[in-house]
Amino acid sequence: MTLRSPVRIASALSALALAACSNCSGAKPSGGSPSSSSKSVQKDGPVVARIGEDVITAEEVKQKLGEQSPFLQARYKDLAHKKEFVQNLVRFEVLAQEAYRRELERQPEVQNTIKKILVQELIRQEFDEKKATYTEQELKDYYDKHVDEFVKPERVRASQIFIAAGADKKDRSKAKQKAAELLSQLKENDAKAAEKHPKHDSYQPNLFADLARKESQDPATQATGGDMRYLAKADMAKQYSSQLADAAFALEEGNQLSGVVEDDKGFRVVKLMNRQLAVNRSFDEQSVKDTIKGRLFREQRTKTFDEYVEKLKTEAKVSIDERVLETVEVPAGAAPPTGMPGVPPQPPVAGQR
């Protein structure tokens, strides 16, 4: 077969994606003879095409057509296009047979690729999530132990500038005035945010954080530019004050400023950063049960996988000669390509294949 143009070459290579050859059904090549290997695989049903001693059956063609997108499937309704599809399967098969004839499967890089595929398939079969079954009580026990992951109150992320003040009226008056001045400065800066504002060029997008670092007297948030992180209202009230929590949760839009907030500790200016709505996922929801199944599977999979590998290592009588290993030099600046054996294979992540 001669490929005389890039189009023909691309067409031949596209067959790799279109379908697998008949040898991919599980036959193992022996002695570099591809046709002899297919004799060990019994194929039933009408034969659509023959390639030496190999065949492509009607059932195989149907299966491969079913793997195509609906758009491509519509293309193969008539005989001419079905024949074109089969020609792609044949093209793939003759290329595979030629590769076997040249014994390319014996090349180290090919053997390494085959090993990777085999390991992936072994792990898929041994640790397939579909095999994991859990009772309703096991799922409920997990839900009850982790209920705070499924039922969460509304939380906001807000920043504050805190000016401390004691009980002395004069001291509190000065602190309130300071907070009011900072608020005025912040509002004036926010007004410049609009691009059409005549003083837009002097707008400082990070002014709140800068003032918090410079002026705030709360050690816990000063270093973070006033950021209090995400907190539920009850947690914010407990950690700071109920007045601060009321003011923060009353803000509706991101970057919105509060007024001057007074509590027994002093005065605060609050800025809303973001809001997370409340979550109340009941155990009776199927999506919750599916989530729990996935988590239980991943937890058990790690332990079972490690035990499985240790068992195989014991049976294989693995030994490592550290004296020889010590002599192996790592090439300077070398980075292992993706998929190299440097990273131990892991079971597939739940929901992925």
C-alpha cells in the first residue's frame, strides 16, 4: 500500500482513532506472525472483510460504528460510506499486521507502553468503583459524621478596619472620628472607580487593604489587609462582635462598604468581599448518597490498593540492590516525561476511566 499524499497519510493515521483492529480483541501475537494469532480468537457472525487469515465481522463493524459521534453515524447510513468506514478498519489492520511482521512489538518503548496499558486495565478491573457496594446504614453513618459538609449556614467573606476604644468617652469619640475619616476616604476613592470619573486615574483598588495594614488595630486581621476570611454569622459574632456580624451580613454587593460600626471594643469599617449561600443537602437526596459512595470508595481504595501491591510484591519476591542503585546517576536537569514509572500507578479516581 502506497500513501502518496498528506491526505492519504492522515486518513491512514485517523484509522487509529476510528477503530481498533481485530487483533485488539485480546489476541496475543506469537512469533511475529499476526495472522496466526487471530486463529486463537473465535469470531462468530457474518464476515464483512478478510485480511489474510484475519476477519472483520458484521458485529465488529456495528460496534465500531456505535463508538462514533451521532454526526458521523448519520454519514454511514448508505452502503458507499459504510464501505469507506470498513476500508478504514482494513487500513488499520494491514498496518498492524505489517508492524507485527516487523516485530515492532518487541521494541522496548512499545513493550513499556503495553505494560502501562495492562497496568491501567488491571487496576480498573480490580478497583472498579462499580464493584463497591455500601449499605444504607453505612452511608447514613458517614453522613452523620460529616453533616457539616452537607449542611452549611450562609457565610460571608468580609474585611475590616478596627479602631480600638475603651469605656472613656473622650477616647471613644476620637476613635469614632478616626473610623469616620477612614470611611470617608474609602468612599471618596470608590467614587473614582468609574472610568468616566474625572479623577479615575487616581483610583486605588487596594486602598482598603492598605489602610487596614496601616491603621487597623486588630492583630488577627491587620496582616491580611483586614480579611476575616469566610465566616458564618454566628462564628463572626462570637469571634468579633454581634454588631460587626449584623453589619457584614447586611451588605448585599461585593466591595460594598458599611457605615461606622460601633461595639464595646471600638469602631469598625466593614467591606463585603464575597458571599456563600447556605447549603442544606438532605441524606435522602440521591446526589448526596452518590457523593458519599464515591468518598467511601476512595478511602477504602487507597488502603486496599496498597495491600494488593504489597501482596504482589511478596509473591514476586521483590528485592532492591541499594549498592547498585547508589551508582545510578540522575541526568542534570532531567524531568520524567508524563506517565513514566517514577510515579507509582494509582487506582482510577472515582468516576474517571
